Amino acid sequence: MSYKVLLLFSSSELGGTEKSLTRMSSIPSNVDYYHATLDGEGPWCEWVRKLGFFPLVLGRSNKNKKNKKIGIGKIFSLVSYVKKKKIDIIYVCGFRAALILRFVKVFLPKVKLVQGIRWNPNSKSLLDYVFRFVERYLFRLVDKYIANSEAAAETLFVRCKIPKEKIKVIYNGISSNQQKIIPLNKRPLEVLTVANINPRKGHAEYLKVIKIVLAKIPNVKFIFVGRDDMKNKIQEIAIKEKLSGAIKFEGFQKNVSKYFERARVFALPSLWGEGCPTSIIESYTWGVPVVAYKIDGISELIENEVDGFLVKLMDHENFAYNIISLLNDVNLSLDYGQKGKKKVKENFLLEKCSEEHVKCFQNLN
């Protein structure tokens, strides 16, 4: 039996969630995926068209700014589209959009609602608090939750009181890297971080780590790739701490392969709210070892001192020491990187991610 699934995002930004699920939807299966955003035109729209899809863009752009409001007109357009295309399942990512769609279901009684949980909503932030409160009382209006980490699934079960049978864990997937990889010992001394610059990702605190590393290896460069949501605050701190010469801010990049191709070490200093970071999986496909804090779903990707380092949260000294160890010991880096690459092939390919989604959709009936 074939299914028609509408993959619906609340945003048209091009982040890990949008990339991972859209790529997954391109894998041939008995599921026909349609794509939509409640936002206006954005980077995701342009990117998804290059993949050969024709996304439904429900929002309007105004002077190059996305329309973040979810108005009644968007909802009616969405309902009309779902009926016209005879969609069987709406797979929604984005808390606001998922909340609204629960009440839209009255107009779509035969359509199943699947909610993607792409982070661990276990923090003390206002967003996570509201999320947990809403889900505890309205989970019955959702047919299935797909979390991309066991940590997030545990939060849904323990803190939101959602029955386990409503929750499915499916890790992110990535394409197998068929490109020729430059050996680590022939790469420049670069430590890469791919993450949008916002407080949750820990860039400000990471500057303390960088300072420690530079005291031991003065010629190392730190590369930051990602959208700046903090209005140059990190750049200002870097200048104040006399670190700007060692850090390159590359901004948002649609294709980050060239950065992984050069990297000796990948560092993810996120402080909370991580599910299954695609950046870690992508790092492993390039044979690059990873250092990250032991939080949320990150612990499910990295095996400490086997294919990377897991560090106690806010332990700047140990975070820096592990980066230094990997930069100084190429054989250790090679070993960790190759083990990470093997792990991806066994557990985190797009084909497996697609298969798990198909099974999940089949079990909804």
C-alpha cells in the first residue's frame, strides 16, 4: 500500500531538521512525499526546488522578511491542499504548527497527524516548559510522535506523560560519503563548528575553550559556520578577548562539505536541547573526530574515547584538552574518525531513516 505524506515545516530556514527530513523524503519508497512550509519564501524553498520538489509556500515574504504569523488564510489553504492531493498523513515539524494542526484535524478527519520532535524539550526554557504543558494535555490529538533521540523520547514519556506506544525513535540519516577524503595529517590545523550562532549552541562559552587551546597550539584556526542569530555579539566578544584572528565566521552556508573536507576536529559546544545533530553524523562521514558536551541525544551518537570525546557540561579545560589531544595525535584522530565513519554506515544512513519512517506510517492504520 502506498501513502501520501505531507512533510510540513513551520519555517523556511534551512537547518538540520529541514535538510535531514527533506533528504530522507527523496529516498525511493512506497511513500509519496509532498513538501510545504507555513512560512514565506526562504533558503529551504530554493534548496528543495533544486532537489526536484515543488514545495507549497503558504506564507508571504515582505521586504525579504519571512511572515512568521500563522494566519487563518494559511490554514484554509493548507486544508484545501491536503484535500486536493488526498494526503493520508501530515508529518509536521515545528511546535506552533503542530499545535494549530490538532484543531485543524476537525476538517480532515481521515488524515493522520505525526509530530516530529527534533530536539530534547527537557530544559528550563520557556519554550520547553510550554511545550511540555501543552503536550501533556493535548497528546491525544496526535497520532504519533517521531523523536530523533532516545533522550527526547524519554522526556515525552516522563515529563509529558505521553504513552510509549505513541512514540517512535528514528535517528537522522545522511548520504554515504563517496568522495575521496583528504587524510587528516594533510589537512590544515582547523577546528570546525557547524551550528547557528544562538545561546543554546554555546558559542560564547566556547570562546573560553578556544583561548585555552590557543595557549598550547597558537597556529590553530577555528571555523564557525552557521546563521548569526546574536547580531555579532560573539564577534564582539572575540575581539575583546583578542581571539578574532584565530576565528573565521563563515555565516550561513547551503553546502558545508568543503569545511568538513578541511577539518581536523569537529567541536559542537551546544549547552542544551540537542536531539540527533546531523552535523556530528556528517563529521563522521568525512572521517573527522568529534568533541562535544555530554548532553541530550549527543550521548547516543558519540562513544566516549572510542570515536570521539564526551565532556561534562561547561568543563572548558577538559573540552580544550581533548581538542588539543586530537590535533597533536593524528593517529588517535584517524582511529576515532574511521570508527565514526563505520558507525554512520551501520546506523545513520538515509536509507535506514527512510525505511523506519515507512514502517511507522504503515503502523498508523
